Amino acid sequence: MDRNTFTGLFLIMVIIAGSVWFLRPSDTEIKKEKALQHQDSLKRAGIKTTPVTATIDTAKAAKTIDTAALKSPFGATLKGSEKLITLENKDLRIKLTTLGGRIYSVELKNFKTFDKKPLILFDGDANKFGFSFAAGVANINTNERYFTPSAAGLQVTGKDSSSITMRLSYSPTQYIDYIYTLKGDGYKVGFTIKPTGLDNVIANSSSITLNWESSLHRLEKSLTLDHQYTMIQYLDTENDYNDLGDTKDNQKDINDKKLQWVSFKQHFFSSVLLTKEGFTKSSLTVSTDTTNHADIKQLKANLTSARSADGTFPFDFYFSPNHYKTLEAEGHGLEKQINLGWGPLKYVNRIAVIPVFNILTQFNWNYGLIILALTVILKLVLSPLTYKSYLSMAKMRVLKPEMDEIKAKVGEDNPTLLQQEYLKLYKKAGVNPLGGCLPLLIQMPIVIAFFRFFPGLFELRGQGFLWMHDLSTYDSIVNFGFSIPFIGDHLSLMCLLMTISTLIYTYFNNQISGVSGQMKYIGYITPIIFLGALNGYPAGLNYYYFLANMLTFLQQYLIRLMVDDKKIHAQIQENKKKPEDKKKKSGFSAKMEEMMRNQQQVQAKKK
């Protein structure tokens, strides 16, 4: 491998490492992680079958209201006491509040947080869901009004489903109903807003603009990834996906297209609001300035939806894990919430990696063994490219003595002439100097695809292997208690092993390629960069890179048994004896010759 080839490969690795590095959290986020460090995450809890239930839980003290305000439109709804009503099935426990008629909290019953607490997506007064409208001279905000659970709504309609109606009354025959429905299992909550007899009371009743705000709790051990993966995602009616606020605060207005759904997504769980009519206007905001510093981000969405033909506003909530197959089964393109990478990377993951992974999971192996099997399969598929790359580097290694002779003869003062002489040698020997680099570049999309695949893989959450208690987060062996620049506040053992194996791989690769002088030390910089960049990433990802290095060692050992430098040298000498017109000129050689001629012409004009 000559200097240009090695430098090009090194720059590619720097770009990849740099993209990872710049996704690291700010100093404020690192301080949050230090303040909120807890125990390792719990393994996924077993599923228990529970019939759908609806109960009134608690009540809060009523507020004192001005008498004049009570006489205004919907004035009676300003007075009341807040009651919490629980609606649950075997997967979800939903608490509704009479203040605002909204969902007060959501608990996913079959999962726990990393510190063994009930997994609650959101709760409390920092969360809002409602809309504002004008009724006469009064401006009504449903979030500030008391709803009444209807008597019929408190009755469970059977073990398979339940429906609760929260009513905001203007008069006995004029009101707004929030209708919540929940089946016996699953993560879908039906939600319908049904105005009755209010066309002459509410201005512009043909559409509403929902105000949805959520202060999302920290659920995972890695604050870095929890923060990075917490964002707003949305899909428009043309099935185009986009997201907002993965690495920084942001705000966006969308008025030129309809949205099918909007998701308040966290690393492994999401809250999605879907509309059958499409959101005609949307204003989305992501902020890290939360009142409760234990929360990750504050997400806000103002969503305008038109009334359907039957006079209602139908929606659906999905409170679910970010499990690819589960979301795909729900439909509506919800699986697009899982980031599989940009451009061709997502197709590598979707078409190749996920199907193979799903097949391996059917054997009910430990996920550490599944990652091992996945890595072996990948290495076998790519072995022809690995062999070609090694063979090309071996040819360059055999040519190195002749290249050194040319360098000593020509000198380094005239790099153009030196490159011309090198090209002549390559042409005579029938060697492509980029032959060792190109196969590696072809493999690069797959390597990067795995970088996206493992951090978002829900199946690894809570799954242990060897000393790693949870493959979905880092496996710290040392917690410093303070943040160290470049490293963070801990040291991950698997990341350290991955770095050491990469350094060893670099050493042996230098021996194979024949790199000498200062160039042989450049390759050692990249593994050190990855140590800092990947120290906070999942142990499963670092475990994969470690396995890939180990299997590469094995591949190279086997290839060295098959490749004889003496035979390569003899073949090169035979190529030199062939007439020029019978030698196949590569596109690379032709382009390099043309570039050299152009440079000579430019230099000749200067003289």
C-alpha cells in the first residue's frame, strides 16, 4: 500500500470517527449524566395477562374560581376537583385526569427503567394535551377545564375492550366528548374528540389545533444516547419520513404538506399520535430546558386537524416499544421511527441485516451468541473482498523493493516524475495500487450500517452476556465520578478491548502492507479516536467490532497460508515480459497517465 492509498483510507476513517465524535453530548448533558448515574438496567419483565379495567384513583383539591368567570361560556367547567382514572390492559396502564380530560400518565407494564423502576413515559403537570377555541367573547383552553367522566364511560365493556368518555359540558345537550378506547392487549389507545350541538357556539368548528406537550423522563442508563435518540419524528401523507431535534434544540413549522402521524420518540419507546384526516398544519419544537432536570427533553407539537365527515375528530395513540417487528405490524409506517441509517445504509439494514437477525433470534440463543453468528455470516459473505484486498496488498509489498529503488534513483524533489515512474512500474507489473483499498471501501457501508443498527436494536435492551449486564448500553468497569475530556465519566471494558484489538490489527496490517516510516504510526490514531467516541455506546456495538477484528485475524491467517509471495513475485515478473499492447490498462491507470500528462504540460508552460 503506497502513501496515497494509505492516506486516503486514513482520511475515510477520520471522517467516520469525526461524525461519531460530533454526536457526543454537550458539557451540560455530561453533567446531567454524572448527577443521574444509577444501577444497571433490569432484564425485561415477564408479560402478565390482565383484563381491561377502569377505576377512579385519586382526587386533588378544587381551586377557588372568580364568580364572574363561572358565568362565562363553559364557566362551570372552571370549577371542580382533579380525579385520576386508570384504564389498563395487559400491556398498558393509562391514567386519565379530569383536569383537561387528557392522558395524565402512561406506564408500559411489561418493562422497567434501567434502575428497576416502573417504566412511565410521562406524567405530571409538565405534560399537556388539548385545544383552544373561542366561545362568544371567551377563549376556552380545554387544558384548564374540568371534564366529567360519564357514568356509562366508567363501565368496562368486556375483557377484550373498554371505553371511557370524558365530557366538557356547555349545557345538557351541548358538550365536547373525549372518547378513549383500549383493547385487551396491544399498545394502541383510540382517541376521538366529538363535539355535539356546538356549531353555533364555537367559532371555526370545522378544524381544531391540538397543543401536545410532553416532558420525557430518562429511561436508559446512557444519558448520551437517551438524549441523542429523543426527538420528534413525523411521516407525511406521501410516506416521507423526517425528524427534528436529535442533537440540539430546534423548531419547525410545516404548512406545505399533511402529516400522517407525529411521534415523541425516545431511545427505545415512543408516544405516537396518528390522525385519519392528516394534520394540515404542524408546528414542532424540541427543547432541553426542562423544569425537572431528571427529564431528557421537552417536546411540543401544535397540530391542526380537520373534522371528519361524521363530525368527529378521530385519532389514535400508540405507546409502544421501538421494536421493529411490533411497529411494522401496527402499520402506518411506524417502523420508520427506528433509524436504520441514511441513504443506502438503511437498505443494507432493512433488506439484509434485519432479516438475518430475525432468523437467528428464532433459535432462542443468547443475544451475545446471535451477534457472534451474525458477525461470522457477515465475514463469510465478505471473504472474497477480504481475499482480494489482501492479495492486492501482498502485490504492493512484493513491489516495494523496486519502488524504493525508483525513489532512490529519481529522488523526492520531483514528485510528478516519481509518480510517473511508479505508474510505469504498476503498468508493467499489472498491479492496481488501489486494489487493496477499493474492497475495503465496498465493505464500509456495511460497517457503518451496523453502527446504526446496534444502538437502536430494542432486542438488546436488558439482555446480558458474560460480564455485560445490558448489551444495549455501555459496560463500565470504572466510574470516575467526574468527567474526563474525550473519555467521559466512565471507562467501558468492551470498548477498551475493541480498541486494543484494533491496535493489534493495525500493527499486523502494517506488516502485511509493507508500510514504513512515519506512515505506519498514522493508523494507530484512529483506534484511539474510536476509544473516546464509542466509550458511551452500547456494549453490543463494541462487542461486534471486537468480534470483527478477531475474525479478521483468523481470515488473514488462513489467507496467508494460501498466498505465496514468491509466486506473486514470479507472476509479476511474467507480467513485465508481456508486450504492452496485450496488457489490459485499468481505468485508474489511464486516468493517472492523463493527469500526469496534464501536469507536465502545465510545468512546461511555466518554464
